[in-house]
Amino acid sequence: MQTHFTAEQLRDPGIASANQVLRTCVHCGFCTATCPTFVLLGDELDSPRGRIYLIKDMLESGRPATEEVVRHVDRCLSCLSCMTTCPSGVNYMHLVDHARTYIEQTYQRPWHDRALRAVLGLVLPRPALMRAALLGARLAKPFAGLLPKTGQLPLRLRALLRLAPASLPPASHLDRPQDHKPVGPRRGRVALLAGCAQTVLDPAINAATVRLLTRLGIEVVVAKGAGCCGALAHHMGKHDPAMDAARANIAAWCAEMDGGGLDAVIINTSGCGTTVKDYGYMFRNEAPDWADRAARVSAIAMDITEYLVRIGYTPTRAAPPLTVAYHAACSLQHGQKVTDAPKSLLRQAGFKVAEPAEGHLCCGSAGTYNMLQPEISSQLRARKLGNLHATGADLIAAGNIGCMTQLAGDTLPVVHTIELLDWMAGGPQPERLATLVTA
Ligand code: SF4
Ligand code: SF4
């Protein structure tokens, strides 16, 4: 694609990177067929190619973002299905991330949109605030039906209340900074991203990860100073908070690398994993010491399933006769290109694995998308659940807390892949499967 940036515009490293991405697009349109918003809405401007044109015009003009550009970029899930499909290797992720930051800096959103984004940006990365907010949402949940059925703000509030779980598990002491010592001789040492929202919504995921890894002889460090990966702020175009969160993690993990040493930074929430693997790119224009340290962290960041394949996984008990519908989170399959590891591990554990039709399509979770774009999100959720049910499976496994929360509340129980692997290697049966299997 031809671009027309001025020499002065290209001196901005963000524009220079966007220009490189734009120039790789040959506008063939192959990506449109696998884009969830194009599939649902059928509008070229809600396809990757349409958005690429809109972003190109916006950046070339140098003018503030328009309402039209914001509407279509906001509808993008950042699911990255288009990147899997694109034959030219267009890095849509880096382009849309830059566009979101540009929009945040140049466009004045309506007050309620700004307010909701500010609240989400403040609350979600802070477990104590999130716990308090979810307790409040639980109290408000019975009154959700009183909200109007139309209008952006009521629909968003309804979505927030629907997503709030009916009960919250207590915080886990395992998520606090500490060294979890291996059982038996030490085979390796990793840092675990304990995360933010996940520690409130489902601490059983980190507990299963720590149990399984330590049983396999791996020392697991929850590093002091590490916290939210920054993805939630990053995807809302909030550049500074995202970089601050990433900087804290980079400092914490580099201290561990230079101290006790690390074989990997383990992430069990694939949305976060995609961002941590991108720290090297995010910090490419920062001071050289930060750019180097960010690249070191990204180089050893791994999804938990990638790491288990590397060190070897063996079940220690016979699996119950359950069929698991594997839901491939977009951030794992498209963002990180981790596709086979979770399924092959589940098969090794003894489960029958079913794959739903349209596995490439997003479930509508996408970070804060299900709260900010509830109509499209709920259509994608219904479509995904329909495909998952059609497999005839007994349960759903996924590797991302966002997808798990989005798909929860249906008749099929949803668990994290690691909970099933830990269970078959000596861990406890996941609580959500109590009605499926009597221990
Ligand atoms: S498939 Fe790739 S090259 Fe073709 S239009 Fe989409 S982004 Fe551009
Ligand atoms: S990231 Fe997903 S929603 Fe956005 S343009 Fe690409 S395929 Fe479509």
C-alpha cells in the first residue's frame, strides 16, 4: 500500500513503525473473511482492511481522530484473527495499538465513555479495588432488569452486572510475592505472572500452576513489584499507565534474572502473555537499558502450556471419561501462535478433546470489549457457545480468564486448561466439575 507521510511525520518513531506496517498491506482482503466484526456486521469499515484504510488516512492527515474512525476502531476486538490469515505478514496489532493511542490523545469521547474507561483503567489492574467493585456489583445485580434496554450507557452497565460473578473466592496467599520451592531436586526456576483481575476472579488457576510446576521440580517465583501486565490500559490507548505497569514487571523480573536466574516468565492468562511477549517492541524507543531489559523479558516469556511441553508432562492418574471442548483464546492462537500445546497436553492427560467449528472466531471477551461493546460481544458469545455445545463435550477448557468469564454462566462448566492438567497429575478436582464427576 502506498503511503504519503511527510519527512517530518516519519521522524516520529510511532508513525515510522505504522508506515512500515501500512506498506506491507497489499489490500488483498483475505483477512475480511476471518474478522469477527466483518462476519457479523458485513461492513468493509468493520473489517481489517477497512480499518487499515481509516487508520492510514487518520495518521497521514495528522488531524484529530473523527467519530467515524473511532467507531470502527473501537469495534475491533484486537483478536488478531486477521494476522493469522494475512499472507503478507501485516502486523495489524502494532498498527491498531498505535491508532488507539492516537485516538486517546486526539479525540474527546462523550463524558460517560470517558468516565467508564477511567473507572475500568483504575479498577481492573488493582485487585483490592476490583474486589470491592465486584462486591458492589453483586449487590446491584438484582436491579439490572430496571435498567433501560437501549442506549449505550445502560447496555454497558447491564454487561458489567452480567459479568460480575455471583460469588467471589477468597484471595490466595500463593499470589503474594514469594519463592515456591520445588518438590524434590530443582530442575528449573521460573517467574509466574500472578496477574491482577485473575487473582480476584479465579485464584485456583495460579494455585494449580504453582502446584503442578513445583511437583515437576520447578521453583516458582512470584516476584516482588510485579503486577498487572499493562494490557488493559494498552488496549484502551492509555500509553503511560500501560508503560508504567510494564516497567514495574520488567524491573521485577530482571532483578530475578540477575539474582537467582530465570528459565522463563510463565503466563497463564494468554491476553497478558501476548502483551509481555511484546514488551520488547513496546520499549524499542525507550532508553537503551530499558529497551534491552524489555527485550530480555519478552525473550523468555512463555505460556504455561509451551513451558509444560518443554519440560515434559506426565499424568499420574487415569482421566474420567470426559470430553473437553477446547476453546482457543484469540490471544493464544492468533497473538502467540500457541495452538497445539494445550490440546496435546489435554490428550496426554487422558481427556478426549473436541474442537468447535469456527474456532478462529473470538468469543467476544477481548479484555474490556465485553463491557464497552456489549451488543457485538453478546452476539459473539452466543455464537461461540452454540459451536461449543455442538461438539457434545462435557466441559470447556480455555487458557485465558477473560474468555472463561465471558463463557461462564452457561450449562457447560468452564475451567482453565492448567486445572485439568494439575488434576490428572495429583492435584485436586476443579470445583466447577463437582457435578460432573463425583470424586
Ligand atoms: S490480508 Fe493482509 S495484505 Fe491482505 S488486506 Fe488484509 S491485512 Fe492487507
Ligand atoms: S483484530 Fe480481529 S476484530 Fe480487529 S480487524 Fe483483526 S480480525 Fe477484525
